[in-house]
Amino acid sequence: MARGKHKGIQHYTVQESNNLLLGQLGFDKVSEGTAETGNWVAIYNPDGSAVEVAVTCAVGDDITVNIVSGTYLYGPFTSIEVNTSSKHVIAYRG
């Protein structure tokens, strides 16, 4: 079995170590036309274009925002609704 260059957590960059934790509780695919409720810590847009998402937060203000392709939106989300036709996002449980 081939081993990577990492020998312990101290050998990871900050971004790599944060990604190790993200998604440990699973994730949900939230598609356009559904309003999901639950507890999430991040939303990721894997699509090739921006996706408009309306979120309700456990702490702070609720927002509607365009998430650019390949980026994350972090926060204590309790509901997520995708408003862009035929699009989806990945919501990481937390």
C-alpha cells in the first residue's frame, strides 16, 4: 500500500486539516425546488455556475446569497433552499 507524504496531523496545511473534519457527520444533496431542514455547518457549490441559496441560521441573520462555483458558505444553518432552476448544493451536517 502506498503512503502519502503526511505522517501526522502536524504535517497537514490548515486547509487540509479543516477538510479532514468537514463531512465527518455526512452530507445531504439539496436540489432546487426543495426546502430542507436540519443542522449543517457548510454548503458547497459543486456546479459550474453560481447557485442562489436561501438559508435560515441558528445564530445570526437569515440570508439569500449566490454561492460561486467551487466555493463554500459556512455557518450554523437550520434550513436550506436552492432557488436556481436545475441546480443543487452539498450541505455538510454538523
